[in-house]
Amino acid sequence: MNKHLEELCQLSGVSGDEGSVSDYIAKKIGSRGVVTKDPLGNLLVYKEGNKRPQNKVLFCAHMDEVGFVVTDITKDGLARFATVGGIDTRVIIGKQIAIGGRRIPGVIGTKAVHLQTEEEKTSVPKTENLYIDIGAKSKEDAIKWIAPGDCAVFVSDFISFGNDFIKSKALDDRVGCACLLDIIDRPLEYDAYFAFTVQEEVGLRGAKTAAYRQNPDMAIIIETTTAADISGVSDSARICALGRGPVVSYMDRATIYDPELYKLAMQTAQDGGIACQTKSMIVGGNDAGAVHVSRGGIRTIALSLPCRYLHSPSCVIKLSDLKQTVDLAVQLFVRMAEMPNDPILRV
């Protein structure tokens, strides 16, 4: 799984441009599942298990990452850009990026500090005032290499460091994709369905069509979530912490999760000796926001890896959380596949 994660994180896959990621995943699945792609770009997978389940369960993780799109090129050969997904301007200044399929190197720049006014030195610049420098001498030179509409991603090494930590770009949500690949690699007790979705970072768009097409009874979303377990942050504002296992959510800004599934997930973790935690604040959102309201409603739960410095070139997770997330997902899947799910209200 770690090898999958490293290779996935090094791919470029900004929202709407996830082709290299979906190609990699489809190749790795090979004959272990039936793979199709829908018109929006979601990769949909059916994996046969030993038995048919009482409930059709869908695993879901998104392939896209936050990034940038070129919007214009100035006469000086600098590229103007917009962010794709929620990125804090403070984490992008001076960062190296790669543009387009040819991965043209560039640097995000702004006015040098010794040229800034006192007000500029103490405020965050607006993204529209930044630019991408690819080393071109003019617009005519620049358009040989890049064009408006080209997407760009952070350039960031995948590094193991410290006490079982990983640093990389795009851990949100290549972590989930790696988890799903690991689950597909295993012999499963029941038939299972998987959706590797597109465009989560710009409005959960892929999950909407994927859930509609797969039409499950229940869904397990595997994601990352913000961890603020760093110095200077109060316990209640830390949200969750690395090293304490997957985060089982009862509510975020997009979803109120199925209460029975929330209790089942917590009980499954306890029974299996798996560390897990829940959020200390109602924040964030993920593909569950679209999945749980698809068709006539889908009972949904999310398992999230705590991740520091989300949506930056230096996201950080802990490998023990990754392993425990997969263990919990597999055990929870079996219980969800077997549980009664009578849609008829009996009075």
C-alpha cells in the first residue's frame, strides 16, 4: 500500500484533469475487478467476493488534488493563474510547481520583500496579484510551453521522516485511493463496489454521478481530514490528532452521518482493537455530502485519516493511521454488508 501511495502522490491530478491518476489505478486493478469509467471521469469498480451481501456497499475516495490553472500570459512571459480548490495563499508563494502534461517547471512569485510597502509586508497578497514564472523572456516565448487552461500542481517529494510520518503533496485524497486499492487486492467476504471520483475539491461533483450510477444501499467514504495537533492550538481546536487512528465522523459541514453506522463503526473499532477518534469540531466536508443524498438517499459513513497542513505541498500523515483505517474499513464493510436494512416503516 505504501508503494501505491508514493506513486499516486507523484502523479498530477488537479480537479477536472485526473486522467493520469485514473489510468494508474485502472492498470493496478487489472483483472482483480471489473472497471468502467463514466462520462465525468469517475472510475467505477466491481470486485466479486465470496458471497452476495445483504446490502450493496460502496467504497469511495476522490482522485483529484488542489492545484492551479493558467488564466493568462503577460507580455513579459509571466503566467497569471487561479487556484483550483481551497488553497491558502500563504502556502503557495515561492513554491515550485509543474504545469501541464509536459510538467513545465515554474515558480509562484510576488514582489520582493524589500520592494513592498509596510502594509504589504503585514498582509496576505491576493492570488490575482501573484504570477507563475517559467523563465520565459516574452509572451511569445512562454506560449511555446504553456497556455491558458493548463493545470499545475505543487512539486513536492514524498518523504518518510520522524516517527512513522509521511510528507507529500496530494495526500488528500491519494491516501483514500491507496486504501481502496489495498482493499481490492484482498480476498473479500462479500461483493463490493468502489468509486474513485473526480472533482471533489470543487464541489463533490464526481461523487454525485458515481453514487447515482452505482446505486448502493450504503457507502464508506475514505478521506483525509484536518488535524491541528500542533503547538499553540488548544485541545478542542485540534479537531483530531495523528497517531490516534482513523477519524469517524458524526457530522461535518456537508453531512450528518447515519447515526447507526457511526455507532457501528466505533463498536467495530473497539471489537477489533483498532484505535479511532472523532472530531472535536464540526468542520470540513467530503464526498459523503453528495453520496448520502443521491437517488432516494444512501446510508453513509466516513473514515478519515488525520492530516496536518492539508491543501499544501507538505501534507503530513502517520503510517499507523493508514493501516488502521484500512483494517477498520474492511471489518466495517462486512458488518454493513450483513446488517438488516429494511426500508419499510412498520407501525
